[in-house]
Amino acid sequence: MPGTALSARDDISDKSLVRSFAYVNGKWCAGVTGETFTVTDPANGAQLGEVASLTADQSRAAVDAAQAAFDHWAGLLPQERSAILRRWFDLLGAHREDLARIMVLEQGKPLSEALGEIDYAAGFLEFYAEESKRPNIEGVTSHLPDAEVELWREPVGVVALITPWNFPSAMLTRKAAAALAAGCTVVAHPSAETPFSALALAELAERAGVPAGVFNVITGDGATVTGPWTEDPRVRALSFTGSTEVGKLLYRQSAQTVKKLVLELGGHAPVVIFECADLETAVEETMKAKFATSGQDCLGANRIYVQRPVYDAFLEKFSEATGQLTLGNGMDDPDIGPLIHERAVQRQEAQVADALEKGARLVCGGKRREAGSLFYQPTVLVDVPDTALIMREETFGPIAAILPFDTEDEVVARANDSEYGLVAYLHAHDPRRIYRVSRALQYGMVAVNRTKVTGAPIPFGGTKQSGLGREGARLGMEEFTEVKYVCRDWA
């Protein structure tokens, strides 16, 4: 039977938040075969618990439950759905500390970042609690004599959500709150690395009064659980956050049932720093863009382009700041925590070795903290050639690749030379340059002289192979609706 060592910890006050069973149709359930999977603490390899691994048939049963609950949930007054989402928001605030600690233990991020993520996650519940009251769209003037035209927004139906390990709480509420606010019901699959955060949210959703079958969390092997969803015509929309490779697979699998898709995929963010920028701000903000979440962030800076007149000065300041970063267990709130698993560390090692082989220079870091650990030192590589792997592939770790540029046209072309288009960071003072470059960068989001741009009220998403659709804002709720056009003659 599933079990967990988490509930025995003294620093988690509400033990009932720690759940090791899946949540389906308002009930906590084990896999019918009794299979489980192990969740470990990436900081030390300690076993945190065993979680139920559901079968494909159980995953289909979750869709049955969501479909059965749909008419009632969609038929509630928007104000009724709003009140439930608001109670869920209040509960996240009341249990903020416990939720953050659960996240640190299974994901590894520093405690202060985990607390920030819980606030971020709660913000989506609060925002969509309000948006749920405003689902209507603008009418249109009739183009036909004696006819009345109306446009209605209606929920699509059952929505499947697949969420990642790097933001295990916020990515679930960003999707689920929007879908529930629109009147949809949800089947959700959290990453096997971080299921406890999602299950804690399900516990609070139940306490908030989310009806049985409306919000279901199915744990287990990803292919086993989500395969039936991509094939099921009753699942009318699918929202996924993760790698571009897996996103393409889900795209193909969903084609047969023509689902609506919201895909937030990989990123390879450039940072462009012009000589007119405030250098202190550029260093400070680029540190945030690179090292937040230990570099395990689709918004993380991968390529840092610095105009040649300030290149050396930037390198000196940035390298000094990087060398002062602390590594440690997330519960001790360091600057950098462990990476999520061994494959992530091996990627860092491979990209550093490749860059050095191609002529880059190592300024600091460049190896694990100690053999066998998942801690990788904050690393600075300079004079990195555009041919290096790190300039093409996501790093998802604490490695900063820095290289010079000369002209505006040159750096825009190099920044855009990527299959990804999620976010770009720009540092400059000249307003005309800011306008030109912001328009020229082929990215869904551009941050100018700052790093943090995300939040519930903004449409989050990318271009090119960074995904489809938008999450957050009104657009995030509209992704889970269909427009119905009614043309009526009263005669």
C-alpha cells in the first residue's frame, strides 16, 4: 500500500495535506494492481513516500467521473463557481507554509522560492474566481434584416491537464482555475517527481467544496495515465506544460479527436544587454533570470549577449555575483538547490564539456558539488560560440553562457535564431532602441530592464515551437471555451 514519510515530519503541521493516493470522483484511491512509485528528496536521496500508480482503466474512469459531473458544474451560476474558487484560494493562504515545505522536499527549490510559488499558485485561484463571473463576449450587429444575433461562450467539456515538476503547484492552479472558472471539469496528471504538491491541492479543493468528479488528480506513469485521455473524444481540451518533444507527441496523439490544445513548451531565452543599459540593473536582473529555481525554469536565461564596449565590465560583475551564490538543501533557503534528477546533472556536464571543447572559457563552477550529488555549481562560461550545444538546447540548470555582440541587427538575428520563442530579456536605456528591438524579437513575451513579468493577469505563452495558446488573463479562460453563434428570427 502507498505510504509516506512526509506526514511524520514535525515541520508539516497539517498531516492530512500529505496524501499518497490519487483523487478520483471525490475519493482517495489506490491503483487496482497495488502498484506504487517512489518519490525522493533530490537534496539527499531520502525516500519521501510511495504514491499510488493508477492503471489506464482507472484513468478512463476518471474521465467518466468528470463527464458525469460536467452538466452540474457547468450549470452552476458563475457566482457559485466563483465562491468555491475563492474558498480554495483562502485555503492555500491558510496552509502556505505546509504547502511550501512539501514542495521543497519533493522538488528541491529554496524555501523562499517555494513560498513565492504558493502565493503565485493562489493568485490564479483568486483571479479566476473573479473572471468566472464575466464569461460573456461582445455581441455583434446583425447583418441580416429582421434577425437577431447573439454570441455565447460555453465550456468545452472535460479538460485534461498535464503539469511539470519545476512548478508543481502554480502550473496546476494556472490551468485548473481557468478551466473550472469556464465551467469545465478536470482530469489532471502531475509529474511523478512531484505528486505530493498536486495531491495537497486536491485535498484543499475538496475542503473548498469542489464537487466530486469536477477536479480529479490521477497519479502514475505518464504514458499509461494520459494515453487514454488523448484518445478519448470526451476530453475536449488538453493543456500541457513541459518539453517541446513531449508536446509534439501529445499534439500527434490528440489529432484523431481534434482537441483544443494549450501547449507551454520549451524555452531558450536570450538576454540582450546594450551598452546604454544600466549595468548594475542588468547584472542583478540577469542573475535572477539565470539562477531562479536553480536554473530549472522554461523562462530561464540561456544565452546572454552583451554589447562589446561593456562586455568585460559585465563579465567581472556577473562572475563575482555568481561566485557568491550558495548551494544547499532547499529547507535551509540557499540561492541554489539540487537539480531534480541525475539526467539533469548529466545535461549540465555534457553542455559544459561541449562548450569548452568548442572554445568557450570557464570562469567559475563547472562541476558537481561532490560526486554522486544532484547539486551542480553555479557556472559561468564566456566567449561561447554559437555552435555550442548550450546555444541550441535548453540547459535547465545553473549555467550562464555569455558572449559578445557588436550591432543591433546582429544580436537580433542571433537571438531569433532558435526554434524556441517563449521569452526574451532586453536591457537598454534608449527608448527608440527598446521599441525597435522589442518589436523585432520573435518571442511571445519580452521583459525590458526587469526579469519578473509573469502573473495571473497576463497572457503567458510563446511562439514557434515554444507552444500554442495562452495561459493566465482572460485569454487563459477562453482557451477552455467555445463560441456559439445564434442567429434568431422571432417570426
